[in-house]
Amino acid sequence: MIKEFTLFNPKLPKVRLGYPCDGGYVTALQALCRSEALFSYGIGADISFETDYIQSTNKKAYLFDHTIDSISPAPEVADNMIFTKEGLSGSKQQQTDSFLSHYNKYFQGRTEDKPPFFSGRVLFKADVEGCEYEFLLNTDMEKMSKAATGMLFEFHALNDPRVRIYFFECLRKINKYFYLCHVHGNNNADNFDYFEERFCEDLNKNYIEKFSIPSDIELSFVNKEIISSTQRDNKKYPCNFLDRRNNITREDSDLSFLDKI
């Protein structure tokens, strides 16, 4: 299962949007430039990522969060920032709905005399405090790949063995249609020890290897259909020129487990 963390280099540069600490995310340039809009879930009081997206692309950002009543965008981006008091889930619930439902509302919600809000794929971001698992497990990833240039997630509570089962199942679904192109640990949470059985060809035997993995981890994916070529990414993470500590009072998360994959 640890091989689901295999990283790929999208060839073109990656860019960071949002605050230089908690609230910033890294995306592949292809996912940013080929997106027609941003769909962002889990906003809270921080709209720095969404603000940077609008300023970088001059395109609209659609923000969703059922736990807040409103947002306060700067005047220069206010016209391109649309907030909906609704959260993210795998299907329609009282206060939440699926991404594809939201996407179809704006992409397909049009008449002959009313042009679409946008056309094509969008950049997707979700930091929804654990609800990402229910959403992903109940989402058709092939349909998701037709709607998103890239996906940016923060996954939570990987130190819980029950959650980890869901996490790796979600990664398997995503990796079929998207390349994992960036990893960063949220250092507000500690690393935990994860053990997995592996096979040594030289010894022709199985053995148990230990990996130190952040409990909360930020993963960036880019759609395979918009990448002309790629190769395995063997760089060291965290990346000094892109990554920033979520909590500036603590050392950044150890990601040396990636070297063992």
C-alpha cells in the first residue's frame, strides 16, 4: 500500500498559492493553467489560496463551506469569488452535496439564452477535516477526471488504523486517473510509525519495514490526461522553495519515508 505514495514529476514547474504557512497549497502548473475555475471546499477564515488563484488566472473561484455564513474577499477579487454555504459529501445531505453536483450546477446549468459560467475542467481543493474519505469513497473517479485538471487534498488522522484503510483505498481510486505530484506534511500533527510487509528480491523473502508518516498530509494530484510526459520523482521532500511549515513554531514534517518507496 505504501507504493500508492509514488510521486511523479509533471515536468513543468509547480507553483504555490496561498499563505506562506497554513493555508497554502502546491499545484502542478498544468493543473492551474488549464483550469477554467477553482472549486474549493473547507474555507473557514482563510481565503488566501482562493484569492491567489483569482489573481493568478483572472478566473472565478467557487467556495463551499457549511460551517461559516459568509466570506470577506478583497475588493479586487470580490466579483470573481462566489460563496455557497454548503459542504462536501459523496451525495446530497442536509448541509452538503457532491462536487459533481456543484460542478454540474454551474457547468450544465444553462439555457439557450444564458451562457455557461465556464466550460471545461476546474481545479479542485478540499480541506474538510476528515470528510474527504466519505466523499472520495462515494465518488466516480472517472467522472471526476473529466471535471478536474487537478486535485489538492489535506488528508487527516492517518495514525488511526481504521482511517488508514479508507485512505489507501482512496489513493488507489485517485491514482488510476491522476498523478501524485506533491507531498507535504502538516506539522501541527505528529508523524506515526507505519509497518508494512515487503519483499526482498535478493533474499527471496518477505520482511517488515517501518515508515514514519505524517498523521495529516497534503497531497497534490494532476490529471493524467493533461500531462504529455512524466517520470518518477525522486527529489527530496519537503521542497525548500515550495513548502512552508504549517506551524512556524515546529520543525517541518519528516518525509523521508518517500525515499523508501
